[in-house]
Amino acid sequence: MAEEWRHGGFGLYVHWPFCEAKCPYCDFNSHVVSHVDQDRWARAMVSELRRYAQGTEGRVLGSIYFGGGTPSLMAPSTVDAILRASREQWAWANDIEITLEANPRSVEAEKFEGFARAGVNRVSLGVQALRPDDLRKLGRLHGVDEALKALEIARATFDRVSFDLIYGRQGQTLQDWESELREALDLAGDHLSLYQLTIEEGTAFWDRAQAGGLKGLPDEDLGADLYLATRDICGAAGFEAYEVSNYARPDAMSRHNLVYWRGGDYVGIGPGAHGRITLDGQRYATVAKRLPGAWIADAEGSSGEESRDILTPQDIWGEYLMMGLRLSEGLDIDRTRRIGGAWSDAMPLSDFEDLGLIWRTEDRFGATLRGRLVLNALVTELLAD
């Protein structure tokens, strides 16, 4: 158990919590402010990084991910400071993946060149829609032309480019989405993240829905049709559905997200960031203080960490199963038994095979296409005592 994280690798997640505006569907830890002291934030991020490096010496860092919020609002010098510090603390893999999320509105060629000089080699653009009315309904500040220009700049600057789209939007038909998705594939580099709109508690959309004001969302049948069409159209274009919401050309999967889904270790720094680290044979879940002001004040002192909880063997097993079933590659049976022990042996895999929800080979198992359509329920049943 002590070294199981090595099968998933080791990554660093950096959370930049600031945005130009709060999107109505967003439940991430993001905040709108008028000014950010970039130098102060760079120093605090580096300080936290160095604290987490204690105890993880000698590890090889395979991926770094700047998420948010809107990391493209960071100064290139801030990104550079964090990357330099990470290289001082850990060895970098020869093929390290360094991703930065970007809002099309905040894309500037000169700034992107600065990120690239600092070491960023992959960018993920929050395009979200290729239809003007839907961008407006989603609360996005950029237009379609601005998104297309951002994609052009990104592809001219970085080795790898991904972008996000949200489907299952208000009033969207299956035919509408199929047309938009084909347009997106014509623009795509090697990776797409395609998410079905979900209404999360605590968002503006949630409040609107509770008041009966969010009309035209798809029912379950249309939602399933949208998902199946997405897989089929992407597959025909050479983009494998390697994870429930992520599609990539061969060898272009998001290495950082694979750290999560394969049960690796990752350090999380920045307000509200989560992490999973194994120290002296014990795996911990870390959570940083959520409010930017509280986080930076404490990060400049002792630590920006809110909590560090020991994960029980059952916790580790549950996370591995929940994450691994999202992947088309599924889970390794031997590793599942090492982590899960009696819980693994008690899983009714044969029952779910008979229902067409699980596939199984001699050494692996995973969710079928039918199983992915009811994945949350499937995981709940497999984890039931």
C-alpha cells in the first residue's frame, strides 16, 4: 500500500482563484477582485510549494497544472517563479507536462509567449460554446470570434492545445450539438474536454433553477443521446473517449488528470486546493484554506493548509475505484486487490457483467458504455458494504 501511488505518478496542482467574472454554472473556488499583488502571490505560492516538498524529496514530477479561477490572469513572472521553485525541489521528468488553463478573453500573444518561455507546454482554453447566444446564457464574457483567435494564438505558441465545451445547454437539440461538435473537431488540436451541463448547488444557475427560471434543459433521455453522439462523433474523428468527459488523439491524454484517475500522489497549493500525498507509508488528503485572503496570510506564516486527514484503507479503495471507473482503460485487478482486500473480493462484478454494465478481462475491468451512463449509481453499488 505504501508505494501504490507510484502507479499513478506524481503531480503538482496550482490553484489561481481569481476571475474577471463569476460564471453562473461554476462551483469552483473563484473570486472576482480588482487588483492582485502578483509578486506577493508568487512568494506565497513558492513558500507553500517548498513546505510540501519536505518529505517528498527524491520524487520525479511528471506534471504541473495551473487551474482556477483563471490562471491566464497570472503574470508570466508568477508562473515562472513557481516553475523554477518546483524544479529546485523535485526532479522533472524528461517529458513533463505543464498545463495552464486560459480564458479566451484574457489571451494575449505576448503573454502566452511569456508563459511558454517560463515552461508551459500545454494550454487548456475555456471556450465552452461556439454559439454567441449560448455564450451569453453561460455568462461568458468572450465572443466566438475572440475564442477562435485565442485558439489560433495558442496553437501557434504551445506544443499541445485543448479546449472545453459544455453541452446539454438550454434549448440545445441533438442536431444542434452534433453540428457544433463537428465544428469543434475541425478546430481541435489533440484534446477536447466535453462536459454535460450540471446544475450545482451554490451556483447562480442552482438558484435560478430552484425559482423555476432555468428552462429548456435536457431530460435524461436527451442527455444520454447527447453523450452517445459525442462519443460516436469524436471516435470517428480519431478522438478516443479515454475518460468520461475527455477525448484525445493517440498519446495526447492529459497526463496530469491521469495522476488523479490512476490514484497517484499530487501536491495542491493555492486557495481551496486539494492534494493527496503519501508520507512514511501513510496517505493523506490535504485541503488548503478556501478564502484567498485567509490563505495568503497563513501561507506567508506557517501554512495555508486547512486540514490534513489520514485516509483509511477503505477511503483509498473507494477513491481508486471511483476514479478508475471513469477511465476507458479501467482498473488493474491485481492492484485493486492489493488496495481493496476484502472489499475488492466482495464486489459483485459478475452480476454487473451480466447486466452489461461492467467489462472484464483476465487482468482488468471497467465500466462499459452502458455502465458509464449510470456511473454514479454503479460506483455506489460496487462500494456498498
